[in-house]
Amino acid sequence: MRRNLKQRWSRFWVRYAGLNTFGRVAAYLATWFTPPHKAGTSLARMNRKGFIAPSATIYHPDIQLGANVFIGDRVIVFRAMDGGPVKLGDRVCILRDTIIETGDGGSLTIGADAYIHPRCQLNAYKAPIEIGCGVLIAANCAFYPHNHGIAPNRPIREQPLEAKGPIILGDHAWLGTGVIVLGGVRIGNGAVIGAGAVVTKDIPDGAIAFGVPARVVKMRTEIAQDI
């Protein structure tokens, strides 16, 4: 009985959750009886409009949300000067303390059912970041499609940003903890990147890659044959 009352409380308030002042208050009230961290994703499933945690900061005028999107505690979505849109597909889940930033023409697209664990950094400057459907990104991963110029006789902070191209993650790829992905890289469909790797070159579909820089060590089809 008590559990049902708590669920009814959350379902009532989550209907009114949103980015305006009343919506933020409603989001706060909806969390009163909801367990923390991943359990909060249940709130997004209660409302087609999804759920944005009260402590999240959305400072971006062009964020486009699919159905049942979850944005967790202390997530920041920020647009710097000339930043492009942020597009989140249906049921995307972004857990706590992740920072998403677009600027200088960069944009971010995340496909349906992608899951981003805590403390990731997605900085889309000069070129887009495109993340496919069903992608799993572990904690502390970082995506940087841009770089600073390093010409001599001029402070690096004064040099313009440059980019080799977009970052593209194929559908159902899996990145382990602490992976860094640099610009001009495509990680293929269903590829697996081991923890701590630095991806500087394309990784083919279904490959398993480790190391700094990341190198393909096996194909997933080989594992299937071993089994």
C-alpha cells in the first residue's frame, strides 16, 4: 500500500516536470520517494516527455529531446558561442556529472537507447559528435573532435581551434571506462573499446580494440568461433 502511494506521488508530479520554474519544482517533488542514481531512470519511463533531474543544468537554446529521455543529477548541457544543436533520441540515458558542450559550429547527436555513464565529457567544437543507437559508454569517457593549433612563437591559448573531422560511433558500440576519442575517427557498429584506450584512428565494425593508441586485437566473430 505504501509503495503504491509513493509511485502514485511520483507519477503525478512527473507529468508536470519540465524546464520552466514550475516544471523544475515538479521534478523535485517527483524525486521525493525515488531511489538515487540509476533508479531515477524509472521517472523517465513514466512520462513520454522524459525526466530532467532538478540539479541538472540546461544552458542550451537548441536541445531536442526524444521520448522518455533521462538526464541525471548535475549533468550540464551548455552552448558556447556559435554552438550547434544537441539532439537526444528516444530513451537516451545520461547519468550524473556528465558535461555536454557545443561551440564554434560543433553539434551532438545521440541515437535512441544510448546509455552514458557518469562523468563523461562530450565537447563538440568545430566538428560534430554522432553517437549511434544502443551505444554503451562507461564512466569517465571523453570525446574531443577539436584541437588547438601548436604553431611556434605564439601561445597555444591564442591559436584557433582546428579539427580533423567528426567523431562517429556506430550503433551498439561499447566503450569501456576512461576511453578518449579524438577527432576524425569512426568507431564501427558493435565495436568494443577497452578501458583507458585512446582512439586516434578508425575502428572497424565488430572489432575489439585496446591500448594507447587503440589497436584492433580481435574481431568479435572470432570469439563466437572460439565458443
